[in-house]
Amino acid sequence: MSAAFDLPADPDDAPLPDALIGRFAAIVGETNALTQPSDIEPYLEEPRGLFPGHTSVVLRPRNVEEVAAIMRLANETKTPVVPQGGNTGLVGGQSPRSLGQVVLSLQRLDRIREVDKAGRTITVDAGVVLQRVQEAAEEAGLLFPLSLGSEGSCQIGGNLASNAGGTGVLAYGNSRDLCLGIEAVLASGEIHHGLRRLKKDNRGYDIRNLLVGSEGTLGVITGAVLKLFPRPAGREVAYAGVASPEDALALLHLAERHAGSGLTGFEFLPRLGLEFVLRHIEGARDPMAEPHAWYILVEVSSSRSAEDARDTMEVLLAEGFEAGLVEDAAIAKSIAEAKAFWHMRESMSWAQKPEGGSIKHDVAVPVARVPEFLRAADAAVLETIPEARICSFGHLGDGNVHYNISQPVGADRDEFLSHWREVNAKVHGIVADCGGTFSAEHGIGLLKRDELAATKPALEMELMRGIKRLFDPNEILNPGKLLQI
Amino acid sequence: MSAAFDLPADPDDAPLPDALIGRFAAIVGETNALTQPSDIEPYLEEPRGLFPGHTSVVLRPRNVEEVAAIMRLANETKTPVVPQGGNTGLVGGQSPRSLGQVVLSLQRLDRIREVDKAGRTITVDAGVVLQRVQEAAEEAGLLFPLSLGSEGSCQIGGNLASNAGGTGVLAYGNSRDLCLGIEAVLASGEIHHGLRRLKKDNRGYDIRNLLVGSEGTLGVITGAVLKLFPRPAGREVAYAGVASPEDALALLHLAERHAGSGLTGFEFLPRLGLEFVLRHIEGARDPMAEPHAWYILVEVSSSRSAEDARDTMEVLLAEGFEAGLVEDAAIAKSIAEAKAFWHMRESMSWAQKPEGGSIKHDVAVPVARVPEFLRAADAAVLETIPEARICSFGHLGDGNVHYNISQPVGADRDEFLSHWREVNAKVHGIVADCGGTFSAEHGIGLLKRDELAATKPALEMELMRGIKRLFDPNEILNPGKLLQI
């Protein structure tokens, strides 16, 4: 499949010398310096299978000091280092690209350092799995709202490095917005001690937000202070069937009016997407009797009570009916059903896999322009591949569309995927016309690096390269990802 | 008073040559290149009178292109440029420091470029006065929540350059959080076109957040896309009298539980502060019959209705009474009274002026540690100046305290103010012990520049200097502010 991706994997690079591997191993201990192919394998393959990985050694430090020692040695010996969290990234940012590169896995930095209930913050190691952060918050009677499909295996450090989005962005913001402080090891091995937990802090340039979203190219995030929120007293989840993206948008506005900041989810998927889910995801069932062109998953939260959330949901759906926007709706009748509703939406990506090749996009446009974008993109795609099965879904409340295209039934997978770049170019052109972005929440990595360089203003690329040189003069941190020097 | 500030004003620097002034004037037109002392004067004095200003010429460009032309010429001739908005900054960041420096006033960049109701954004020139942004939002039936004492004269560009905070941060975030996109002219005169309006956009390093909060040292902000919010359907404002900061904190937690994200204000001031206001602010009146040690201004908003906001306020105050936290309370009975309640809080700073010299702090600590901070700081201050009148007030919900100290009654003003640095050092030491910041929302400017350099980790200062050199290699943008190269 990588035929569509003209980025060489450099597998022929010289392996690291044994002596150097030995020096790295001495930092973390032999058992945490993996060199056997079977041990290394899980760190090589990224979820989309687009970028085959290569490395001589995977290092698994236990703490910040070991990360710092690794970076000092790497900097001294100019050894490229690829930081890796849960290896769930979708753009190849975490993939080691040659035998000369070291993988620095954060997985053993897995301590929850502190939960501050009164201050509503949690301080964690970078390698803590997102779901564990959520659970620790829950145990303290609080909420950590970052939520995404891979939350059971992705790590918070990777979430921050890629500024992950997900379904909670609508009400609570993305990873960047949820982060108060950062600890990171720079290319030199120096430790940036920025674990602040203040809502207001105007002391100079915003180093934290440079590190967040830099995809491991400016520093290795080793810890973070995250915001926690009160747990809603009530939460209601419903599916609504609507006839068109325009009606979906009108329903969004109606929901915002009724629920205000209590609107904590507004996702959409097409009938085709629901069919994929029903076909391939165990336990999935159609929430409504009749089929609808589009399905909206609405979540309403209330700080007061379960009844209050229920009332709001019922009123907004009733008004949606009256306004002719909602064709039918199903409110989850139990917590288990609410979870099942969410699971169907979150399984959307997985449900596409058995349907064959899929050409993917992670775009965002101003919310009001989503319908216009979908219309234009559908026309362009079907012109190129008439039988393509368009399954665009995502975070309507954020204007974020996973504009995914499954191959025609019975088509040749590789032939279909060979259109990836061509289709990307068309769809991204329409995105640009709508004032949007071709990278909403997955980042740049390898997949979109050249497109970034080709489309970003030259001035910004030059500033980015200057920042990269400043933070990483020897270009050892995740080289070739996000940008090329 | 500037005796306490050992920063030379460099008034003896050579004035700009007339020929160069002529070249700058040719860009903006003669009438917008002010050189007469009486014309220049309003641009020289900053609100606190700590940093007397000096300049040869004030330039008032009309648009981005003129700003770019000014910066190109300045860069070519290595002429220092001091960007200035409404000249309301409290740390001297906007003050020109020598006759060799040009003031670049943004005041004529005063267009509201676009209000996007559906997308809930507003695009403005940097020189638009904050209150006009609020009003334009209101006209569109929406809310721009940034709100601060100087909103009638400060400009949005300055708010962003200093990452201004204010009373809306609790529910809506600071200026940084309210900004989606930035347009800025860099030192080279190149224009950074970053007027994006997307909630999710992961395309490389976060240049926007570098420019925001950089106090005019990395670029001249010329325009911005700002977030708008639904206007609450109901809003209630009340004063509650409480006995101690501990009780105030407990009331905050209770209010958060009841109002959730509808808690849109939680400010505090001491009895002494209220007395200053009653004495010096026209129309101010004591909201309650008996005096209380501390006064909490609570604002609750509801997306549903006025009744809903009123219910929430009544319930939370009633529970506050029952829990023994609230001694007495007064809910504003009209919109006019609600405004008057807010006006009293916002006049706090002005009400201190007639009481003589005031040693000021703009600190923040983790919210839960505010009582501990106040206790320790009070003890330290009274040890130094036994009759000092401590008037600490501010944004309790953000942990942001304006820890201001009025001179003893009848004391010598200059003698009192000569303790400024000494008192700062003690108070900021306690702030640091509490994990706080000595610059919460006012920025660094000149006032705190040397303290920043002395207290920030060397690694971060070095990164900041590197960023400054990258953006402004000739060091012409607001030189000497925030940091020294």
C-alpha cells in the first residue's frame, strides 16, 4: 500500500554500532533495551500500515532522568531518536524509519504523580494510558474529558505531542486546552521543568504550546499537569436521524441554544457508516426502526441532575421534531446503552477496515461550511471514482470531518489506494477553498509532511525551521517528521 | 516614584534624524506622524507613572500594509519600534524609552472586519477598543467575554500581546484562549497571515501562541479572529459577605457544584477595599447592612432563562448560609444594580489612588492555596511596614490576587514606595513557595523583566532569547521589554 507514499523508509541505513547500543542499554538496563526482532516488532508497525518501521534498538526508560541521559548520549553521538507513546498515531509520526534510529518508548513512565482534587488538576507521567487518566479522575470524583477511539492504548504524552482532539473538544477543548504544564527533555538532554498548574501565568513566551503539537520534534514530553472538571450530575445520550447535513447543522444550533455549555457531544455519521458498524461491530444494533440518511449522536450533560439532562435532551429533540429537523430519535435508556451508542460511533474507523481499502482525510472547516464542503467533496470524489463509498463522519460540532472513502465493492484494493494522493489533493483543495485545514486532529507526521511544506506560507515554514534548529540543532529528535530542515 | 525602579530611561539617546523621520512620515502621511510634544504626550505616560516615556515620533498607520512598510524601513535602518495599543498596560511594556525609538500606534487600525454569526467568530483589526468588540458581539446577539477595568480604552491587539485576563477568565479563559487566529507583521516587515477560524487545526508549530503574550517583542499584531459565545439568557449578580478566605474558597466550591460552567464570576475584595470604593467612587453604596471581613461578587449565567439563573443563585446562597459560609448576601435587583455591583469591583484599583502610594502585585497561586498565600503574605508585609493597609482583591476563581498595599495613613508616599522592591521580593517569595506566578495577567514589560530573568530557569530564558533572535535578529521590536538579549 505504501506505493502511494513516496517517502523512502531508509531501511538500508547502517545499523547502530553494537558499542553504542551498549551505551544506551547501560542507561536503561539490558532488559529495557530491546534488540530482538520479536521484541521490537510491536514498536514498528503503525495502525495504518503505511510506514513500515525500522530500528536497531527500542529503549524503555523508567523516569525523566533516564530519558535525559538517553538524550544527552544521543546528542553527543548525533543519534536520531524517535519518541513513541502508545503507537496509535495515524500519520506515521511515531514510526522509526531506519536502523540508525533509536526508539524511545515512554511506556514505563507510567506513574500518576498527583491528583489535586481541590485545585482540580492531575499530574502524570507521559506514558500513562489515556484511559488511566480518565479513571484516576473518576476515582477523585472528577472528569478528564479527553476521549478518543484509541483511549485504551494511546498515552497522554502522545496525545499532547500530537495535540489530540476527539469527541470532548466541543465542550472542553483539545489536548492543548486541557494542559496547564509540561515537563520535557530537550534534544540536549536538559530537562524543561514546566509542570505549572496555574490558570493565569504570563511569564514570557509560551514554550508549553510550542512543545504541545510538535510531534516529538522539539522535545520529549515526559510529564504534564492536566485540567480536571466537575463530573456532570447527569448525562444523556441520543441518536437522532436527520435528512441532510444542513438539517444536522440546524440541529446543532438548536442544541447549543438549549444546552449551552452542557452540549458535550455532537457527532455525525452517514447511513453507510452505520451499516458498516452494524455489519462488523459486535453488539451493535440500529438505534431506530427506519433508516435515515444521517445519524447525529447528541450528548447533553448537566451539572445539576440526571433529570435536568433528560429534560434538556427531550426539549431539544422535541423542538427538533417540530422544526422538521429530526426524523426520529432514540434516547439511551441506561448507562450501558449510552456506552453502546458511543461505542458505535467510536468503532466507525474499525468498521471500515473489513470493507477494504479506505482513503482517509482528517479535515476541518468552519462549522457553518460543513454541508457545503461535503457536497463539493462528494462530487469531486465520485467524479474520480464513480463507485467509491463515501463514509464521512466525525465531530460536527467542531467542523471536523473524517472524510473517509471506502473502495467500491469488489474493486482491487491496491488500485483503489493508488488514488490516495490524487483524491487527497482534490478534497484538500476544497477544504482550502472553505477556509479549512487538511490536518484537524491527527497531526502531520510523515503522511502530510510534504503537503504541509507545499501549502503553508513560506514565512511560517521558515519560522518553524528556525524553531526546530533552535531546539534541536543536531536534528536528532524525530527527524523528518512534521518538517524537513 | 521611579527611584524604586533602577531601569534607566535612556532619554539621552540621540533623536532620530529628521531625514529618517521624513521617510517614516511618508508611509503614513504627515498628519499621522506626530512629532510635536503636545501631540506625542498621550503616548508617553503609562497609567502607573513608573516609566516616563521618550520618543521622536509617533506613527499612526491605517492598515496592515502601512505597518509592514514601517517595519521594513525600521528593519533596514535598525530603528527600534515600540508597538502601542490603548496605552493601558500596567508593566511599562508599551512605553517608548528613548528618543531613538519610534512609537507605532495601532489606534487607526480600527475596523471590525467581519462578524460570523453562524461560525461564532469576529475578525477585527488590532486597534479596535475592547468595548467595541463586546458591543459588536452583542449586536450580533452573541457574547465576547473578555472584560477588564480598562475595556473602554484598551485595544484588542494589546490584550492579545499581553494575554490579558480579567473577570471572564473563570468561565471563558484568557485572551489566548479566546483567539483562533492572528495576523501580525514581523520585524522584517513580512506579514504573517494567520487569520484562521478553526476549532481544530494541527498544522505544525503553534506560532499563534508565541505571538500572543509576547508583548510586542516578536511581532506587531495587526488583526485577530476571536471566539464568540452564546449570550446567556439570564444572568444574576450578588455580593456575599464571608468571614475568611477559607470560607470564600468553600463558597467557590459550592458555587462550582451548583452552577457548573454557568459560574461566570467569582471575585473577592476585603472590607478595606469596599471602604475605599465607598469613599472615592461616585454612586457606590454598601450592598449589605453590616460590615463583613470579605466580599465575594458572584455571577451566575444560564443559557436557559433569567429564572433559571435566579434559582441557581438563590439555591447556592441558601446553601452557603446553611453551611455557615455566607454571613449575608445581596442579589442585584435590576440590570442597573448588577452593573453597579460590577462597577464597584472594577473600580477597586482606582479607589486606591486617593489613599496614597500603593505597592502592587499581580500574582496567582493554585486556587486552593489562596488562603495560605494571603496569611503568609500579610504577616510578611506587616512585619516590614506595620501600619500598611493591605487591600488584596481579585479573581479568586482563578487564584489571581491583586495583592495591593496602600501606604499607612499619613505616611510619606515616597518613603513608602521605596519599599516596593523589598516588599515584592518577600511577597513573590511566598508566591513561589505556593507554586505560583508573580505575573498572572499583566505581563512582564519593564516592571518585571529583571525578576523574570532572575527567577525563570536558565534553560527557558535561553530558549526565549533564541526565539527572540529568530523573530527579530536586529532587535528592533520593543527592545528591552520582557527580556534582554
